[in-house]
Amino acid sequence: MSGDLPPDLIRWVREGERLFGRALEALQRHEALVEENRRMREELSAARSEIAQLRAQCLEAADTLKGFAEHVTRLATLALERLARRPS
């Protein structure tokens, strides 16, 4: 059957098949990338939430340590004042 078709037509059909195959591959790759992008956005959102929680925990720990430091400073000041009042 291809013997009675013009060579240009045969070449165009073959090129069309090849281009269709490449377009199909590109579409499949696009779909895979869309899915990967969605997954990465979910991971990013989870990471941002975790970072926010960790920052809050760090601030809480810093406040606690600040309270301890203030308490130790008061105790040290009292101890120094008592030592200064002791007769030599």
C-alpha cells in the first residue's frame, strides 16, 4: 500500500508519528513533574510548620533560661551582700 503513496506523504506520516510520540513523552513527564511539585509543596508546608514549632520551643527555652539566670544572679548578689556584711 505504501508503494502507491507519495514519498512526502509517507515521510510526513512518519514524522507525525515521531512527533506524537515525543509529545506524549513530554505530557507524561509534565504530569510526573506536576505530581512531584505537589508532593514537594506538601513537604515544604510540613517543614515550615515544624520550623515554626521549633522556633516557639526555642523562645520558650530562652525565656526559661533567662528566668534561671535572673534567679542565679539574685542569689549570687545576696550571697555577695552577706559576705560583705560579715565582720572580718
